[in-house]
Amino acid sequence: MKTILTIILCFFTLTILAQLEPVKAGVYKWTDHPVKASKDRESRKILEGVSPHFEYLEIHATTQFPGAKPGTAHANDDIEECIIVKEGLMKVTLEGESTVLGIGGVFLLMPKQMHSLENIGDTNLTYYVMRYKSKKKMNIERGEIAGGSLLLNPQHLVSKPSSRGAGRAYFDRPTAMCERFEMHVTRLDSKGLSHQPHKHIETEIILVLSGETAMMIEGENYKGIAGDFYFMPSQLFHGVSNASDKPCSYFAFKWN
């Protein structure tokens, strides 16, 4: 009976994946995402589909209200996650060990690890969750050799000045699902391009943290403020800039 249920589950999973469309390049506005609310939390679905390197990619945002009951501890069988704290204090319990992440904290979660997330502050806890599955075979050993799951708070990372502002590197490494996954934060102190428009093999996301930004993707121009995402699939010509005379900052993460 268990074997039959497993086959049925796999069939429905494959059917759902087969129906997914490629995630479109462009901007995904925080204010455009419908809110689904419950007693102690709410969620926003941001995007879902396939990408050049992923057979499944989904991003959503969750807000846990103060005192919200933490989710049941669980492990993802064949999904990797990258979680970013937008506001509040998050207690991450990973394989029985707990760590607190604040604003800008990042949790890179390898598959098959038990974990739970809890709001331990007296304000809302809001965080983005990126879930993904590679088109190539999952390589748990590769992810473990590169460091396994990561829990990073920005205050423990070095901020390096640049000619345009500053940057803070989070990681640049292989994972169970990615041959390379790189993540950093950039701050631009004045109006203008971060660097010259370019393209690369990696698919990239820019998550705006503060200020006003502009993005050019293959000749199309977009604007984004805090909470908005830009999505650039592999090999698309693109360039990000500060759209005002006040500082802006953003997460940039890319993978292949």
C-alpha cells in the first residue's frame, strides 16, 4: 500500500512540475502579492515556476505575528531553501541546535535536515523563503563538503568599502542543488549604475532592501523599492542602479 501511495504522489508531483511555466524576467512588486492570512501569520506568494537551472523554483514571504506558534519541525526530502529575514527576530532550530537571526540574516538550508522557525520577538517576524530543486541530480555530499547548512547574521560579516558605497559578502560556494551559489549585499550611496550592464551564465535575483532602484533587462526598464524582487534568467543582459540621490541597498544572489 505504501509503495502505491508513493507512486501516486510521485505522479502528481511530476504532473505539477510539467505544468509550471518559466519564471519571467522583470520586477516582482511587494505590493502586488496577495496576502493569505490566518490566526497568527500571513503569507505572500511571490513567484513559482522553472528556471534555466531549476526544475522547480518558488519564492514566498511569511509573516509570523508576535507569539505565533512555530511551524512543526520537518525536513525537505529533495528541496533546498534560502531564507532571508526581512524584519523581526527569528529562532532557527536546526537538527536540535538553535540560532537567532535578525534583519538581514540568512539561512541556507540543505535538504534532509530537520528544522523549525519561530518568532521570538515582540514585533512581526517577516522572512522570504526561496525553495528550489535542480535540473541536475541532487548532490548532498557536495553541499556538506562546502559547509552544509549556513546561518549568517550581517553583523558578523565584513563590510568592504567600494567606489560606489560598500558591499558585504555572505557566501560563494557549491550546495546540494547548485554548482555555485553566491550571495552578497551592495549599498550604493549616490545615483547611478552599480557597474556596467552585463550578462552571465548564472540566473540572478536582486532583492531591494532600501531606497529606490532601477533595473534594465534586455532593454526593458523597471523600478523597485524595498521588498521588490528583480529576476534575471541566465544570459540576459542587465544592469542595476540607484535611482535617487539617497542611498539604496539590495541583496544580490545568483546560481548555476
